[in-house]
Amino acid sequence: MEVYARDLPTAGTQLETKLALITAVSQVIHRPPVLKSNEIRSNFQVDVRPLTHPQAHSHLQPSFHPTHTNRSQRLIATLTFPTSELGHRFLSAVVRNPVKIFNNLSPIQFEPSLRNGRRIIPHPQLIKSLKDSRFKETTEVIQELKELELTQKPIPISLIDFGRTCQHLNKPAFSSEYTLCLPSESSQLTFDIDQKFILLTWTTQERSKKIVIQLQTLRKIEACSPWVILELARPPQFEELVNKIPSYFTGPLPPLDKHDAGPRIRVHGYPHTKADVFPFVNNQIRIQFASETAFQNFCSLKVAVPLPKIISFSRTIVEKDHYDPERIKAIHENLVCFTIPVAFQIESLLHNSILLPYQILRVCQALMGIDECVAERALVQFIEKYSENNQGTKNGLQASKPVYLQVLQEALKASAQEANLNHLKIEGGDSFPCRTVTITPTRLSLQGPQIEQSNSILRLYQQTENFLRVSLADETGHRLRASREVEIHHLLRNRYRPFLTKGMILCGRKFEFLGYSNSALKDHQAWFVCPFYKGDQLVTAASIRAKLGDFSKVIRIPARYMARIAQAFTSTRRSLTLRPSEVTRMDDVERNGSCFTDGVGTISKDLVDEVHRVLNVGNIRKSISSTCYQIRLGGFKGMLSLDPTLKGKVVRMRPSMDKFDAPDSLTLDIAGTFTKPLVAYLNRPLIKLLEDLGIPSEVFLRLQDKIIRKVENSRSSPKLAGNLMQQYSMGSGSGMPSMLHKLSELLVDDRAVESDFIEECYDLMTVQCLRDLKYRGRIPLDKSYTLVGVADEDNFLPPDSIYVCVQTPNSAPMYLEGSFAVTRSPSLHPGDVRVVNAVGKLDPKRAPRLSSLVNCVAFPIQGERSLPSCLGGGDLDGDLFTVIGLPQLVPKRSKIQRAASYSPPEMRKLDRDCTIADGADFFLDYISSDLVGMIATRHLHIADQCPEGTLNESCIKLAELHSDAVDYPKTGVPVNIRSLPNPPVRMKPDFMCHEHDSSKEGEDYYESPNVLGKLFREIPADKIDIFIPASKIDDDIAELHRIRRTERKKFGGVYEPLDSNDRLSKLIVRRIKLKYPSSEEHRSILRFDDRLREELRSLMGWFGAELMKICKLNSVSTGQAGHHLAESEAFLGVIIMPCDRFQKRTALSRLLEQTSELFGFLKSEIIGSSARKTDEEPAEIDELDDNDYRSGDSSERTADRNDRIFALHRAFVAWTVATHSQSNLFGTHSFGFISLGILLNQLFLD
């Protein structure tokens, strides 16, 4: 509870008033009668600020406000108590016994905090902190505040030096590579404790320059008067502020106050910065203080500021010019001698600050003549081992002896010995080793190779090493973002644009901007390519784009031109190449300006069977054939639905699918298959919309309570846990839900599994489910489905009706019938929910095309307007629709609002043909103008505060702006941020607080009286425990972690053995003998095979290394050295650490794609080639598929018994290898439980 205090006396400073108030409040709440008998004393928080203090503040200004305020200045205060009960007890007590401070005669007035008539509630994370933190005595709190006051005093500095720690004459040294000499009058170091920043600032006549260092990035501090050396996990942030000081002002410049400044401008360096040096030295900074007193003041702050331990260490300051341009040039000249895969790894030694240039040149010499596969693999191992050994200490730069060469030689030897594992390559026709370059404001960062899904361009040219994925990001790895406070236009134009328009020199080659996919645009990623020869033809970025097709229709519209190019870069799977006669055309169904078949064509049964066969070559499971596909075919894009009346192999394309002319491109690329219905979920915008359409709050509360009970009960048995994982789409890549279902059958009594790895997965599952409920409103729905949309090609359905047949493996088809609600995410406009009639099962004779469709929703082509277009402007080129069958969630037809109808903005056109430079400019404009997320958040904010909810005029306006923002990549017309309506009240509803935010001044919250607030408060924040993976437990927190896992006996972050008491192994053996009673058969399965055991042990080691690479790549803890996801996170397919929502969504999508690929490959390797057709490549495993695995082609339905026995034998040996390996080896448990899943699937196969 938050309490407001007014009529504070003016006798003291801000700090003095705060200290006096803390003492006075403590004397009230920590004594009877407020403190009850046997009650533990509670922490509370006091914040005092000037009455005129603005609510918002810049992170460049310390949020711990100056304590030297005038004693005559009026002050106000807010008190935060951990519970409302304690707050009310305090208010009652001060009525009887008023609080006075400074011997003031007038008592302080206390009352509940209100703003615009709404009661302010504290940030939930602040409440959690007050409850969970150990109790602090008043004297301790006061002492901390006094120490904290010292952090607000600026510390004068005179010099900032960027360089490298190294050795000089066998003594520790710091090599100065770039120095900033600062003006003495205005240069200072300050702390922002709330935002956790160190700020280095200095002022010139026109600008104030700032270097912002996040405290969490500090790895180490060395001190030797009068300087300190800061070693950072990542570079700091550089900003400039335009001064408003008049040009005629003379004399010393004062430190810039934020009210005297113009906009903050992100920059990538400062004038006269050595461009060829700065990218390599910006994470080691030497700061020289202006005096011994200033140095001592900094060192004395180590108690008040969360700094690493300050180490007294003397270094000689030298100027070695490690990054002399000639040395960098020599490296580039050497890189030309290597293939791109090898050169990329060598380049990463430079850009990732692993070795110094002269050391890299010696590495180049050592690699000359080495086989390229051996060299690349050795360099990957070298970087892994050498970076870990030197991370956070000397950064690999101390090597007076060539230790790095010894490590390299060991890696080369190990790589050569692994040559026999060359068959362990995932990449095939649909996968490739992707190398990624991240461009940040100050540096390049190289990652990879990592296996990714391919696209039509990469398959066409095959030499994938010539292609790079380039990501434009902030130093944190997050997306670059524009805001009202920070201007990034300067950064985009001066830092990033030259790479897009002039190319980048890497690996001794010049890479040029090629294009991007539509999804990559949202992630701020693009493809680059270097010129190469295919046969005798030179391939360049320009020639690749020219070969895509004829873009004359859109050549003067940059956004549309780039969108057409983007089609070729969509991640797809190649199925087959068609003959020209197999591609035919038909008309769209249009009426009243509405297209009822927008983006959808048809495909014959023979061709569906052929596509299904090609996509499932070598697949070891049965699966339902998809009756519709999302495709790319030359210049066509969209959906194809099954038409059984078509003869032969044929596709029929519509004009709405034709985006550009490419008559010579006849490869049918599959972007998506639909073999099962997806789970339908509620989300916050949809919940709010349904509430405004008359659905009572109690309906949503009951649904959430039901899933909470399911979460709480899920740990009691593998079957229940598997059901919950399946409902939340967790563990689908690893097959964990299926494995748990079969495991419950194996255990008979369905007891909990005695495995701390499984227990950790349960912890992850529980935390993730509850977080999804609390912070996203993500409630899974029964009798509801998420399905791709297609058209009724039979013209059978009347208006406002749908046809849906859903089917999962091993189940009969189910036909939806009756009244349903249908919508499409995101749902912002009141008309985005429609009530329709599902027609049930149809007679194939009356509707042959419609009745053949499974796991999709067919919309009518009758009526005044296309039904998909009424659902947030949807179409049929691959959009997913939510079909809700729960009667209590289907609004009354009388409540349904008129569907939105927006006129598309006029596309921005040029008076000339656009070039790729125009495309690059659009790419950068998108980064600075993407407001989709901001508009959706503002919509939710206003809808909660207005009585009409989403029917409010401002919400209707925001829904239209959101539509414009979503269409921005197609139209090139951005939404003006100033056109966004503002909320009536600046305070936010409580449900809008982010799980990873701490309490911030100016971000007040109120209790939302609407359903979203009620749902949010039903799950207390302290119920969602922060997950600490076993691999990351420190001694200091291990004991706290063991409170929840006492029975699991954690020891320093090491998992217990996979099957410590052989319980599962014994049950497996018993089941094998039961299913295969013939002694010859079960002996064949259980026999020991040393050769096979060694093969699978090598496979497990390779798998663990690949899994670790994925876990490091997708870690969201960018400020922590060497951090990676837990093995259990990768196995379950979740990322549990709170972070930026978009960052997590991007990382999670990549994690699911990569682990699905890896797990699918591992399953096929464990099964063995004898269990599938050896002359065909293994097929890719669908990301969300979790079906049983079987041998042979899926159309066969059953496998040969001998092949089953062979597969069982290999899976059993793999399980045995895992159970007898060291349990602390990364990937061992995942390998073991995937093997167990294969065993159980085979054993329980009918």
C-alpha cells in the first residue's frame, strides 16, 4: 500500500527529512499497538522529493534526488508498506498519535495515495522485495542512505583512455589505444543508483557528451591512484546532448542540466575517434581522476554502489598500437588465403576481442595448409576453450608465452581425430550452417555457424558460406528503439547505413546488402552476400535480385519492392519442381470491392500426396497429411488447399497470389504445413474485447482458476505434467509430453519420476505457465482451436458460417457444429470478433472440396464482405484464426459490433526507379518508425481507463493506427507518433507492470477494476518463483534454492545421475521382455555392443556441444560473461529469465527452431539408418509435432518388426550410455530422455 505524506516541515534538507521520517514511521509500525504480538517486523520504503519535482526523469539524471535542497523548499513523501493491512493500521495509529519531526508543532498529514481519483498501488516487484528481503533495522537503513548520498556527489575526472590490458617487458601493462583528454571544468563521473549506471560526462560549447556504463556489465575494476581500469562485458553507450547555452556565452561551461538540454542523441563514437581502433578497445576503459581526493572518493563508494571488488593493481601505461592499421590490413590479406568458414572464425578472434592482432597473425600462420573442415572445427573449439579460460581475467591478452598456440594445437589434434564424425552434419536441402554478424553502435560481433532452416535463394546457389545473416542491434543485443527521449536517426544514418549501402569487409571479402524476409525485417536482420562464381557465372547481390523476377510493377515503391524481394528469403522447405503445364490460373472471387479468395489457390490430390511424400522422406513417425500448404512459387505466395476434383498433378493460382512475374521459377517451396490443430489461447487484448462485448468477469476468473489448479496438480504424475506441457506447447521438439505419457504407462502407478532433471523441467513448466497467466493473460481454451484460413471452393457455405474438421494422430476426425466465436490476433477493434455458425460434417457429394479439408477453417465466399477481412483486416495467405467453442465465451449476436473498414494509406512512391540504396533507407526508416507494440500497449492502457473500454473513440482511432503500422512494411507510410491519443490518466493499470521491471519513479500504478486487473491480482507475484537452473547455482544462494528442492539433493549445480537406482532401466527391460517374449528377440535388443556404444557415446558428446552452442546463442543475459540457457530450458523450449518481451520472443523462436532441428536429427541418428530408407535424406521434424515415431514412410502406418527391434536395440544402448555417463556433462540428460522417448514410443506402439 502506498501512503502520501504532506505538510512536511521545511527545517531539514531532503535527506534529513527522509531520515527523520524513516525513524518516525518505524517507531509507529514496529511497536505496539500497530505491531501485533508474535508478528515479525516489516520493511517499508520512504521516498522524499521536492513538491515541484517532475514525475518523469531521464536515466542520464540520477534518480536519487539531490540531498542539498534548500531547507525552505517544500517537500512531499510517499511511504510504501508491504501489505494494505499494515498501511491501514499505520493510518489509524497516526490519527490517534500524530507524527511530528524536527520538533515541528504541526503534525504531518498522511492519507492513501490518489491521483485523478484512483488509488495508487506500488509496483508488485517492490512489494515482493519488501516482503522477501531480510528485515533491516532503522539504524542500518539510515546508514545505507548516508552512504548512498555520497554517490550523488560528482567526482572530477581528467582523462578517459580506451585500450587493452597486456604485458610489457614481462610486467602488467595497459596499452593505451585511444585517449580522450577532457576539459577540466565540466568533466565528471556520477552514479545513477536506481538505473544502475555509471555516467561519464563532459561539456563543450555546443554539446554535452556522455558515456553510460551499466553496472551489471562491470566484470572487474583495477585501481592504482590516480586511475581505475574498468573491464566491461560489453561496450558502454555513447550519447550527446545539444546545449541550449547561448553561443555568446563565455567562461567555464557548467555541467549540463537536463532542463538545459535538447534531445539526447545516440552516437557510435566521438569526432576524431580512430575508426579502425575504437571497435576493438571499447570494453576496457581507464579513467584518470582529477585528484587523489577524487580517486579516494570513488574507491570509498564500493559499499554504497554494487560494484565488483576493487583490486589494487599497478600497471604500466604504454602505447603499443596493437591495432595499428597496418596490422589490421595484414590480417585481412591473410584471410583471403582461407575459405570463408575458416576466415570467419579467425575474424571472430579479432572482433570478439579474443586475441590481439599480432597473435591472430601467428594463428593464421599455424593454420596454413590445414584441411578447412579440420581448421574450422578446431577454431570453434579453440574459441570456446580459450574464451572460457580467459574470460573476465586477462581477456586472452597476457600471453607472453604462446599459450594460445598450445591450445590451438590441441584443438587441431582433437578436430582431426573427430574427422570420422563428419557424417554428423544436420544440414541438408532444407538446412544450412548460418553465420551471423551483429552490428552494434560500436563494434561487430560474430556468431556461428549455427544450423538454420534454409530458403529458396540459399538452395538455388548452394554455396551458403558466401551468405551472412546481419543483425542490427544495440550493445545489449536488443533491438534498436526510438523513443521520445532518445533520437537514433543520427546513429542509423552514420553507423548503420554505410554497411547497407557500401557493404562490409569481412573474411577478406566484401559482403553486400542483399535483402531480407518479412520476419527478419521485424527482427532488424538482413542477408548479405559476397561475390562468388557458380560455374563460370559471377554471382553478386545485384544479379541474385535480378534473377528473382520482374519487379517493374513495384519498382518505384521502395517498401513494396523490398517486400517482393523478401518473398525469396522466407524460410521454406523445398518439395518439388513443377512443369509449366502443372501451374494453371483461375479468377479471384470478388464482390463490393472485397476479395473472398485473397491469397489462396488450390492443389490436386495427386500433388498433395507427392508433396507429403517428399516432405516426409525417411520420417520415422506416422503423421496426418496436410490438406493445405503455405507456399512460395516464383512470384506467387499464399495458401493452397486441397481440391480432390482436380485430375493429375496441378496447382491453380489466383491473381491475388501473384506478386511479381517469375515464369522460369517453378520450384514449389513449402513455408508451412498444417497437420494438427494448434491450441487456442486467450490473451489480454482479446480478454478486454470480450469483456466489452458482454462476457462477465467471472467467466475468465473461472477459466484461469481451472488452469491454475491444473498447474498445481501437474507435478503429481508424469501424465498430468505431459498434458499441461502439451496444452502450453512445451517440450514439443524434444518429445517430452509424449515421453511423459508413455512413462506414466511404464510406471503403472503413475508415480513421480525420481529425476532432478525432470523436476527442474517441472519447475520451469510451473513458472512459465503462471507467468504466462499473470503477465500475458495466456489462458488455453478447451473446445477451441487456432487454424489457418482457406476459402470454400464449393461455394457451399452461407454468409457468417464456417467449416472446420480437426484431427490429431490416433484420433477420429471431429466436425465443429453450432455457434462459435472467431477472431484473429491481435484483436483491437470491437468488430474484430464475429459470431459464426459451424456447419458440421458435410456430404462429400454436395461439397467434395470442402469436406476433404482437415485442420483448417474454411470461410464462405458468399455475402457482402469477406469474413476474414472483418477480422482485423485478415486474408487467406497464411493468417491464423482462433475459433472459440466454449459457449460462455461466445458473445451474444446483439453485442457484436460493426467490423472495421480502413482505407489503406497511399503508398510512398518515387519519381524514379528505386535502387537497393532506397531499400536500405526503408529498412532503417522501419527501425526508427516501428510503433506496432507501442500502439497496442497504448490501446490497452486507454481501454482500461475509459468506461466504454475498447469502444472508446480513442481506442477506435488506435485500432486504425495499429492497422496502418502493421501495413507499414507494405506501404512505406509510417505512423506519426504524435498522432497517438494519450490516456486520460498517466497512471497505468496494475496488470501492465512488467515482470522484469523494478519500481520506477513516475510509473505509478492503480488497481484496475476490470477483468484484466482481477486476473492479474489472482496470482501473487511471490507465487511465481524465479527459476534458478541447477547449472547456475552459486554457493551463496544454493541453500535458498534447496528449500524447494530438498528431496533432490543439489550439490553445487550438478545433476544427480540419470537413473540413479536403475528403476527405469529395470522397468524398460521388463517391458521389452513382455512385448518380445522370444528370447532371441529380446536378447537381440538388450545385447551389449562395444562398437555401437562408442558410436553413441561420440554422438552424445557431439550433441552436447551443439546444444551448448544453441544455449549460448539464445541466452538473454547479455551482461553476464559465459552465460547460457540451462539444459532443461532448451529441452523444454522455454526461456525463463525475465527480460525485454520482444527480445525473449525473438530468442525463443530461434531456440525452438534450432532445438527442433537438432532433436529431430538426434532421433534419426539414434534410430539408425537401417530403420529408414538409406538412399534418402532424413526429413525435417515439424517444430510443434509431438507424434509417435515409427519406422519407414509414414504412409505405411506400421513398421517392419525387424526394423523395430533394430531401433529398440540402438535406443536402449543410447539410454544405457547416458545413464552410465557423468551426470554433469552438458546434454547428457537431454540425450538420455530423448533415447528413453524413442524406447517408449516403440514399446507402446500397437
